Amino acid sequence: MLIGDVARRSGVSARMLRHYESLGLVRPTGRTGAGYREYSDEDIRRIFHIESLRSLGLSLRDIGRALDDPGFTPSGLVDDLIRQTQERIAVETELLTRLRRIGAAEPVGWESVLQTVALLQGLRSESAGKRQRAALSSVDEAPVPVEALVEAVLSEAEPHVAGALRWALAQSGGEALALLAEGLGSPSANVRKRAVQSIAEMPDDAATAVLRDALAGPDAVVRGCAALALGARGVPDGVPTLVDMIAGATNDVDAADALSALAHSPAPAEQIARRLVDRLAASADDASARRRLTQALGDIPGTTASRALADLTRDGDRGVAVTATYLLTMRDATTHDTASHDATAHDAR
């Protein structure tokens, strides 16, 4: 078969076939009487083998080795091809993501494009200062897609930069909430923690709903952050988690402060006090937990807390008894001062 017929049959140009011949990859086995190249069926099969290996990304040099070296094994070469392909896909995916984010910013001119590119690069800088400036600038100087801010905050380990990113996301409205909520399901504990911390700084009701859902999750850190954030919003759903945090010495001071803030009226105060009393009873073998729970009980107003403290003054653990006695004394003094102030004010009237 002549070179033109081979080119039509194989889809490989005559020029490329001559190139293969010059490299020694495939040589026509014969010549016609007029001196034209003549390819045998075996030559054509070799051409198809070459094209198949090229489709996998092999270089012509490696193809030659694969076809002619009896000791050549493909496993190592295939592993290299997999690695190279993964690297190439990663580069292209990053470029595609960057282009989509620039498009999402709806630039009105090349100046806007360049500003957005600069901020996106700033968010990925190795310098914490540059990342922080990019986060702060994203609100006023140039629009940065929320997706980029969420990606940045979920990967940011520097506290000051993370704070700036959370502030920027809080200004963006509800668009970021769904992406941050996805972060709560990340296999990385650090990502889950950063996600709930970011959601906690978003002030709307939708964020409160996500924080409520987070209380049912398996991650204790996420539950704790959600409970503290809900407590700051006056939402009592996280009370059981806050009590667990006090007993377990996990941000117990913050948890106690949150319970105290929630106990602003008689009904929630009584519920919180009963929860603390129940946990005290369940922690009979953990003296340090009982002391922390007793201290938290001292900040809760109402008769349930006062009666429990009175009982604890006779507790078998001296540390618990001393703590309860002191707290009860302070409550009595506060109550007396308040009553005297009210009486004086009444007499003045």
C-alpha cells in the first residue's frame, strides 16, 4: 500500500508518516519499481499501535522503546503519565476556577478585571499581611466572588486574616451561607471549625437556623462553637451543649458566661438551673467537673439554683462545698443590697 493510501486509511498525514520513518518508528518494508514507499499490513498495524500510544500522552521516544524493547514494562511509565495528567488537570482546573470567578464579578472593563485578579492573587499570597489586606479590600475596592472568600476562610490558619475574611463574608449577605454550611461536612476538623466560626458571625435568621442544625452534628468542636454563638443571640437551643462543655472543661468559662446571659428571665433561668443540677448528679465521680458546674450554677438566678447551692454546701467534696458556700453568701449579699436599694428608692418617693 502506497503512502497516500496509508494516510487515508490511518488518518495519519503523509508528512507525519515520513517523520515516523526518519525517527525509525516505522519503515515501509518495500518499494515499488518506481521507488515509491510500500507499506505492508504489518507496517500499518504498527502505525495504529503508535497512534494508540500517542493518544495516551506518550512521547515518540517512549513509543519507540515500548514497541522495540522486549524488556520494557509499561507500569512505571503509566504511573508517570497518571501523575503528569493529574498535574495538568490541576493547573487547568485552577485556571478555569479563576476565570469563572472573574466572570462572576461581572467586570465592566479591563481595569476591573485587573483589580479582581489582584485581589484573588492577594487571597492566595504567602504573606499574611497581603491576605488580610485583600480580604478587607474585597468589600470596597473590587468585587470578589463569595466562593473565593469562602475558600480562603476555610483554609486560613492565621487568626487575624481569618477574622478579616469572616468580616468580609458577613458583609456579603446570605450568598456565602450555603457554601459555609457545606464546610460543616468537610472531612477536615479544621475546615469544620472555620466554617462554624464564619457562620457564627453572620447575623441573619438563616445563619441561626444553620447553627441550630449544627448542634446535632457529630463534631464536638462544631457543636460547641454553635452553642456559644446561639447563646450570644439569646437562643437557648445550645444549653445542653454548653452544660457538657462546662463539665468537660472545654471553653467552660465561655460556656458559663453564655448560660448566665441566657438566664435573663425566670423561665430560662429555672430550666438552665435544672440542667446543671441534673449534670451535677450525673457527675458524682468527677470532682473537678462538679466544681465547675457548681461555679456555673452560682451565676444563674432563681430559687432552683439557690436551693441547689444550699444543698451543695453540705457536699462530701470539700471543694464543692466551699465553692457553694461562697457563692450562696455572694447571692445573699447581692439580694440584700438590691432589697436595700429598692427600699431606699421607695422611701425617697
